[in-house]
Amino acid sequence: MSETVNIQSIEFGSRKINFELSYQDRKTLGIRVYPNCKVKVIAPYDTTEEKLKAKLREKAPWIIKQQLGFLSYQPLTPPRKYVNGETHLYLGRQYKLRIEKSEINEVKLFRGRLLVLKKHNASVKNLLSEWYREKAFVHFEETLKKTILLFKRFEIDEPELQIRQMSTRWGSCTPKGKVILNPELIKAPKGSIEYVIIHELCHLIHHNHTRAFYDLQEAIMPDWKKWKERLEMSLI
């Protein structure tokens, strides 16, 4: 029998949860929340609407928790015009952009400003992106070397670090132990950067978000929730 799919929603308090519903030949109802925060529900063919909605309301707190967890890894980037006076973040601090014509292309922090020296045809956006990427690699590598020492008792090797632009995540960890970080993370506070790296290093020990995973994260970084919240609130 073919699978039928439709989009529905439920109200939970002040929230509206949209979900993609499909019916299959199965015995139990399954709910999945994806990194893009979409919710997919797979139900047995004989599931009544009343039973379906009741189950979803029961699981609504879990669904919302999963969505918020994924949102904490989604960079929120407001449109930038790359003009004088515009503010840009670096390590959790706001810096006003100052653009000057020059014989060289260079970006640096100068007297509390983010100074961009540029040749006539140079792109401010490209110069800033390259500068952020360079700063990200240096800072992430230093933080990784510092935080890996907290995992000494597990006798794990320092993982390979890779910088990669990602649209929906701050970081990830591959099955082979490579830690991948979004260069946009360099705009977040140092504590938030450390939190993301520790989060990924915990995945070298526990591959899924189990209780053991969170217990380890709590032991390594007791105030991780504070830095996770700072990351979620950052308009990066």
C-alpha cells in the first residue's frame, strides 16, 4: 500500500507545532525531529485523529526541546550591508565597522573598531569573511588543545579540526573523530565556543544524546547551559 503524506498542526500552549504526517503499515506511532526543526510523524493506518493529537500533545514538550536544541546550532545571520558604522560581532563583542581606502587589503581591530583597509575594487564582505575564517582557525585550534586535556582519562587522541561553513549547525563530529566547526562561531563569546567544542568532544565518547552524554558534558563543563543560552541569544 502506498504512503500518504499531509501537513497538519497542533496547538500546545502558545506554540503551534506543524508536522508532516504519513501513514504506513506499522504497529506504533513514530515522531522524528530533524536539524531543520521539521517534525515528521509516521502513524499506523488505523490511527484515529483523536489518538494522534493526544499522543502529539503528550510528546509536545519533547518536540519543543528537540527543536530548541537544534536551534542552538543554527547561526542567525541578519542581513549585512558592509558599510561604515555597521556593527559586527567578534568573540561576543560588537565592533563598529570602519572602512578606509588603501594600497593594501587588511582587516584588524584598531581602537575598538573593526578596521577594513581595502584597495579600490576589493570586496569588504570577502575581506571580512577571510579575516573571520583565519581568526576562527587559530582560536578554535587553541581552544581544542585546551579542552582536550579535560578528557585525558578517556585516552582519546586530539581530533583533526576542520573549518566548514554550515547553514544549520555550529559544529559536528564525524564517526572517524573529526571535529568540524562553523567559522561563524568565532562571533560568539569564548565560553560559547568552548561549549560547542566540548559538546563535540563528548560525542567522541558517547555518540548519541543519551543521559550518559549529558552527564559527561555536565562533569566537564558544569555551566554549559549558561553558554548554550548565550549562544542561542547571539544574533550571529
